[in-house]
Amino acid sequence: MLFHITIEKSEDGWYVVECPALPGCISQGKSEEEALSNIKEAINAWLWAEDKKSLH
């Protein structure tokens, strides 16, 4: 599954990434690479949590 993300560099130098298709799915990292890795984990966790909610 592919998701579009946004990435911005904050004033304090951190990279902030968001997946607009998944409400509240936001992460960050000290480098662009770290931020991208972190958002992949966040997307997987978001999808897992939604799957668990649909089972109940």
C-alpha cells in the first residue's frame, strides 16, 4: 500500500512528516532519512490500531 506524505523542516531543525490520509499519523526525525523511517513505523502502527478497532 502506498501513502502520500508531507515533510517539512521545522524551525528547530527537525523534519516533521505527516500522512494526510491517516488522521493524526505524524512523526519526526533529526534527519530526513530518520523522519521517513519513523513515519513508516507510524503508518504501520496506525493501520494495526484501526484493524484492531474494526474487530470489536
